[in-house]
Amino acid sequence: MTRSLEVLDGADAGGVSSALRVALSNDGPAILPREGGTGHGRHAAPALGDPEVARDAPVPTEVPRAVALVIETSGSSGVPKRVALSTDALLASAAAVEVALGGQGQWLLALPTHYIAGVQVLVRSIVAGTTPVVQPAGHFSASAFADLADELDAPLRFTSLVPAQLARLVTAAEADPRIRRSVARFDSILIGGQAVPAALYERAKEAGFQVVRTYGSSETAGGCVYDGRAIGQTVARESGGEIELSGPTLAEGYLGDEELTARKFRVDDGVRWYRTADSGTVIDGVVRVTGRLDNVIISGGVKVSLDRVERVVQGVPGLEQAVVVPQRSAEWGQVSVVVTEGVVSDASLEQVRAAVIDSAGRAAAPVEIHQVELLPRLSSGKPDRLAIARSLQGRAD
């Protein structure tokens, strides 16, 4: 059995919420929130890439009956995908989050609804019977966010952000006590989409922010691991160095791509697992993600994890929000380059190289610190790493 699929403008949070409510009841069509709606504007994905191919591929008019929501994402590999999520998966995720956060509450929506983290704010609000406060699309302003936070009137208050947004809030709060008080009123601030730099996390805690670091993806209906521990009925394991996840929040698969579905979702002893392509460990129930299996370069014949290099670089004062990207090198094949935004950091290249060499080896040491006025970003606020790397091509040769 099938149901129809309705494409919506992801910027219209109210419209998406209304259609989502119907979709979750299984009485109406499934929905596909998109950046720019049905148009062919640039579609930004939650991690890397610009999947214009996904925008050009025809959208199916019907989906399996169980599917309530479709999220378009390129993932971190840049491969266009349409993730199909069932009503059961979405509601299981909402239930797990409710328990993890200590109850239902009111949410401030500060992410686009064509991202899983944004649309899940709407799912949780529908389940809780609360009305979310919605931040208008456009530039993220810490002052405007604090004003909206003051509009929340439920006993429990939550929001979901990416690290770039948290960084702006922390910086603003350190200079403005009003912003600090407003943001500190949240009972939980979920941070996902990418790893939170350790220095930023500590600054946020010092500001009194109740930060919860989340891990998950569209394929798991959003965050399913909070501060290193699986929530709800999610189970995490390590298999061959890769993190795998199972539980009722897993997606049905990828629309129109049975081969990819079979490759990313596998059944082991009757249990269905999602292969995340993230490297890491699971020890005594604690999940530690060390990076992407595909975010690796070969420099001088040595494998280098750019995620590991970036974590070290972000530990250097002044480079907390720096991004590390690969560049071609005539001598080494590939090298790492640090890209930072805005004011020039006091950190020297020698200081950064020494820190990286000490932690990850000489082959991992960046060859350059490159400053740009503004980092290219996806509409979620996360750095557009492919665009950054493309803009610097040739500089390190």
C-alpha cells in the first residue's frame, strides 16, 4: 500500500507543522519539507555537499504507506539521498527524547524544518501539545534568539541548535548578562549536527547553559545518543571500527535506492542495524565518535583523519571554530589546511603544527592557516566543507 507525498517549503514552519500533524495521524499525505519548497534553488544538506542531483531527480508522487516524512540529505559523503521515516520511528524518537529530558515542554525552533533536527522540534511539540516559538529564517542573531527565549512560558523549555549557533550565543552571553540569563533559562539545549569543540562546551557550561551533546542522523530520526549514551530503545555497538545503531527510530530506508538501503541497513541475528560510517568505540555503553570513516586523507603515504586534526586545532586558543579541510599537494599527495573566519587568531602556524604533531603525528600537521571573511555555510549554520575546500584548491600545491 502507498500514500501520496506532498512537497512543502521548509521555511514555512507553520505550514510544515500543520501538514506534519496530518501525516503523523496517517490520514493524509507524507511530507517532504524542502529548502525553497518545490523550486530548484540551492539545497543545503546537513553535512557536506551540494546535492543538486537530488534536486534534479524527480520526486516520487507516492511512498510506502508507513512513511510519514522524507528528508533530503547528502550525508557527509555528498551522495544524494532521500531518507524515508515512518510515523512509528518519529514518535519513538519523540518519546525517547521526552524521557531523556525529564518531560514534555515548549520548544524554540531555530533550525530549518528541512533538516531532521528542525522538523523533530515540530514532532515533539505536536506530541506534547505545545506551541513552539519560531525564529524567523535568516541571519542567526543572539539578541533576537534571547528575545524569543523570553516568550517561552511552559515549565520546561528546550531548543535544538548546531555548534555555530551555540558559539554565537556563548560569545554574546559573555558580553551581555541579559542574553546570558535568557539562554540559561532553557532546561536543555540540544547541540547536534557535528561535534562540539571542547573549549566551546566548557564556555557554555560556565555561562550556565544546560547543553546536551547529541548524536544521530536523519536515518535515526535525529539524535538518539545524548552525551554519549543511547536514549530510549536505541542500542549502539562498534563493528570493525564503525558505530552501528539499532532501535525503533531507524528509517525505512532510502526512496528509490534499494541498493543503498541494503548497504546501510543490515540485519544481524534478527536485529536491524544502521551503519553510520562514523568511526568510534562503544565501551560500557558509552559511545565515543572519533570521526568519519570517509574523512581521511593520505599524506605522504600516511592515513590522516581530518576530524582528529580539527579537534586538536580547535583546542588552540583563538581557533575554537576553525575548520580543517584537505588540499592537493604535489609533494605529499594531500595535506590539511586550517580555515578560520573573521578576526585573525594570535595562534601561529608553528604553534598549531606542534599541537597536531604531538597528538596525531607529523603527516597530520596543517601546512597553512587561511583566514576568510565568512566561512561558506549550509542553511543549518554548519560549515559547507566541500565549498570551503573548493575555494582553496591550488593554494597548497
